[in-house]
Amino acid sequence: MTATLAPPPVATSPQPVPKRDVRWEYPALATLLIGTAVAYLCNLSANGWANSFYSAAVQAGSVSWKAFFFGSSDAANSITVDKPPASLWLMELSVRAFGLNSWSILVPEVLLGVGSVALVWATVRRSFGPAAGLIAGLVLAVTPVAALMFRFNNPDALLAFLMVAAAWAMTRAVEDGRWRWLVSTGALIGLGFLTKQLQVLLVVPALALTYLIAGPPKLGKRIVQLFAAGAAMVVAAGWWLLAVELWPTSSRPWIGGSHENSILELTLGYNGLGRLNGNERGSVGPGGDLPAGGNGMWGSPGITRMFEPAQGGQIAWLIPAALVAIVTGILLCGKAVRTDRQRASLILWCGWLLVTGLVFSFMAGIFHPYYTVALAPAIAALVGAGAVLLWRERRRLWVRLGMALAVGLTTATAWMLLSRSAEWQPWLRWTVLVVGVLATIAVVVPTPRKLAVVSALAVAFTGLAGPVAYAVDAIATTHAGSMPSAGPNVAMRGNRPPWGEGMNGGRGDGQGMNGRAGQMPGGTVSDGRSPGTVRMPGGPQGTMPGGQAPGGAGSMPSGPPPDAGSQDTMPDGQQTPQSTEQMPSTGPQGMPAGTAAAGGPGQNGGPGGLLQASRPSAQVVSLLDQNGGEYTWVAASIGSNSAAGFQLATELPVMPIGGFNGSDPSPTLEQFKQYVAEGKIHYFIGGNRGGPGSSSNSTSAQIAQWVQENFTATEVDGVTLYDLTATH
């Protein structure tokens, strides 16, 4: 019997060994995240209440679950803020845990910033490797508008985080095609809707297109999965909208920003289509260009808007590099398979940047520079991905030329932006220019690896020096009010917003415009760098659109007039009211007692309390506190920001008549009379004005007139108070 021998083993190729993480990656990541957290926490309490409009709502939600659910401005639930409440919930839970103070409100925003940096790293890393992820995370962290808004209590911090989280989930979906990632993407977008409504939808086309092109399953299944993601989005956002719409209007607060007390109206109107076409009922002013050839309330829409002085220093530094990265990255992907991860990632971030950037550029309604934080993650991701792709393929001449183009455009952009504040760190723009020119030349020439590393460092300096300097300035400077902006004052040339020729925005050191404490729109820029002519929309003598005086009919100035001082020149030689910086400084933090930081009680002219909260003196607070708990509202004031200052000082409900702009029909005159008759309101705070959206026929004006005719005024530290429990 012949023995049967077993066949020899077949030689097989060794299985590929999974690539290990490079040793430096996680230490570098830890350094990045810890450094971001430490930087964002530095000087955090200097921002105080930051945007007092939202801080007052946080205070209300921390003591009333009903106010928590609806996002009410006051704990007695008279009216909501003009956004859904998701961004308030994290801050309100923090205040419930740690008490009401600046840190408990702002630390959640810092954590959202650190989380966003981590998610950008994780998302970019999956497609382009650890170096690309770390570069992207670093770029996001030092983007000036990100350093500003991740230390501020506007909804934009949570919005940016949720959009990045949705991009991360979509990246996972492109890898394996699992349903859970599509559903997660839709749910995150839905939560973004509950943060800032339609703005989150700007990233939806990019997300959908990415999966439609690069998702692993067959086309039919991909389409069905995208419908599932859409359903998850509707459910995640719709439950709250449905609850609000079905809730009896008699037992819930008025929906702030709406004129029909409807969240759907707010979604499609003031916070929706009105932002695109400028037709925003009750808004603070028109968008687009004015008929007389001046500027719209929010600047001139156009393709260069992101590079204009108001927005440029916030976000524009690396936009050219990101655009070059899109083109060169797509070319380098060549004829890759349909499901190629790198091309899919480029499509996602490219779509995000282009759709959002174009909408921001051409929208005719309300537009603030800080909105551009929504562009920061896409720019950061594209810069990180592009840097690594081009570095790896730098042996090719056309790649080196692409690198040179990116560096050259970045150098030119940095020079332009830094030149707008030429007296601020004057050495920086020249250094960036010299290093940038040398780096542009160096990347074209093939060099040994060591010299190439030096060139790479020069490129990094060129791209990051300006943003880092602006970010440091943003962290070191106090910001407060409704319109914050990062960086130094910049000179406005050509088209200019109505806030004046010199601009900084949101700084609370009394040096800029736009919500710097003590600064009116159209007020003088007090640091001596960029004083200029003020252009306000509307008629002569500083009237607002429609010829309405800034104060609005029915407003009741109180307190001593400002001292004589410098005034801004209006068109036709008219003069604006003087800035609050010229007033006697008797109140807290150098403000006149009882004075709203952006015009309010105690200041002649200007929309009192429109952009900044009032800062009541200790005597006013003590008076309001007396038996304050016996009333549903310890006081009522026209406009949310004016009411917010008194509410935060007393921690008692203050009714914001007319909502943010003072133009919402809440409460009606009859409702207000009934509240007074029932003894629910103790004081009416006079001297406050609604915004330009209000008028002599507005509910707030009618209420102010009725109070003035039927109650006696008392002056306390420059604040006019009417005791509504006592008649003439």
C-alpha cells in the first residue's frame, strides 16, 4: 500500500500589517486640546455676561423648567428669545449645577470649542492621516472668529459643533455604509435646527452629495438611506416644533421674533427667508444696498463679502489656500474609485465651504461677522488635507506650483488684512510679507528634505501668524453685547456698515463699535486709530428707516444729558448722539449709573438697550429687590437687552416688552393693563427704546405712552422708574 503524502503547503503572501499610529500623534493631540482649552479659558470671566440677551434667558431657564423648555427670556415666561432653545440648555444645566455666574455660562461654550477641534481632527485624520488631522484642528483652534465664539454664549458655538459632528458621522457612513451613521447624521442636523434653525441646512447639500457619490451601497440603497437620514433630521427637530405649535398659546410664552406667535413663522420669516431676501418683519434694518447708493444695514452683498473689513479678519486668512486645496486635491485623486475616501472628504468639505460661503456672501438680510464661524471647520479641514496631499506629492512640478499659488495668495491676503489695522502690531505684516515671499519661492524649488522642512515652517508661519495674533487679541480683550467681533479696529473703506468708519465690534473695553461696552452703533471709535464718518440708513438727523427717530416714538429719555464731547458726523452735516464714553462714569465698570451700554436709560438718543444690556447701580437693584418676590415681574422694560441687565442684577423676572427689537406685539396694551391691574408688575423702566423695527404705532410705544400718562416718574441714579402699583 502506497502512502499518500500530503501536498506541500501553498505559499501565501503575508497579510498586511495594520499601520500603527505614529508615536507623536497622541501627545501632539493632547497638547493641541489642552492648549486650546487653556487658551479659551484664559480671561474668560472678563466677558462677564457676554451677550446678556442670552444670559438672561439662561438665568430664567435655570429657575424655571418651563422657561428651560421654551427658551424664555424671563422666568415668568412672557416671551422667548428669537431662536430655539438648544444652545441655552447646556448653559442652563451648568448654571443649575454651579450657580449663576459668568464661568458657569461660558465654560460649556469652551468645551464645545475643544470638542469641535477634536472632531475636526478625528474626521480629517480618517481620510488623510494624523498630520492632516492635527493641522486641521490647529487651524480651527486659532481661527479668530472661533477663538471668539467658543468663548461667547451665542448659539453659534453649539451650531458649529453639531455641524462638525454631522460631518464626522457622514465620514463614517462613507466608510462602511451602515444605516446608523446616516441616521446619526440626520439627527445631528436636526439638533442643529433646534440651535439656529435654517442655518444648519447649509451643510445638508454637501452631506447628501458626498454619500450619493461615494457611499458604498448601490445607488438605490444610498437614496433610501438618505431619506432615512432626512427622516431622522425631521424627528430630531420636529418634536419640539410640534410641541410648541400644539401647546395652547394662553399657557406658553410668546414666540420672540414672530408677529403671529408662531414658531413656524419665525422659522420661515425672521430666521429664514427674511435672512436671504432682507424682508424681515420687525427687523433692525434693511439688508442689501440702500436706494441712494449707500450701504445696506449689513454691508453690500457680493462675492468679495468674506474679504471685506467687517468679515476679513474673522475668517478670510486661509480661504484662498482652502480653495487651492480643493482643486489640487481633486486633481490628485485622479481616477480613483467611486468610493475613494479622500475624494469623498474633499467633496464634503468643499460643498460645505462653497454653499455656506456663497449664501453668506449674497444674503441681503441680517448678517453679522461672527456668523462666519460656520465656515471655520471647512476651511480648517481643507487646509489640513491640502497641506498633506501637496507635501506628499511635492516632487511633481505642477504640485509645487499649486503650493506656491496657495502660499502666495495667503501672503497677499494676510498683508491686506493686517494693513487695515496698520498701527496694530506694525511689525507683523512686514514679517509675514517677507517670510511669505521667501516661502512662495522656496516651495517651487526642489530641495532636500531638511531644507523642505524649513520651507514648510515658513509656510506655516505665513498662514498662521495673522490668525494667531487676532485670536490672542480676541482672548485678551473683553467682549460683550449682541455683535461681537475678533481682532483690532480696522479702517472701513468704500462700502461701510452703519456703525462707523472705524470698526472692531463686540469689544467691551470702550474702544470699538458693535457691542463694545460703552459704544453705540454710529458712535465714535475712541482709540484714536480709526475715527470716521458715520452712515446710518434712513432720513436726515440720524433717523432710522422710514424716517423714524432712533428712539422711536414713545421712548422717554431719562437722566442727565451727556457731557459735551466729540460727536460723529452724519450725512448732510448732522450729528449723532454722543457715545456713552463721554458720560459721567458713576455706574459699575465705569458705566454711568443705570446706563445701557449701547444707549439706554440715562442717555439721550440712540436705541436704548438694543445691543447692550443696561447696567443698573446698586441703589436701583436694591429698590427693585424690595419685595420683588411678591410680583410676577419685578419690572418691565422695552427691549430684551434693556430688561436683561436688570434681570441679571436682581435674578428676578423682568418683562422684555416687544422682545429683542421692541417690535414684537407682546404683550398688547390691554394685556399690559390687565397685568398692572392684577398687581403682577411692580415697576416700568423708562428711557428705553425699541429698535428700528418698532414704530410710533408699535405695542411697546403704546405701552410707554400709557405708563407716562398714568403713573409718576421717579429718578434713581439716572434711571426713570414708574411704580405701577401707585397711580397719580
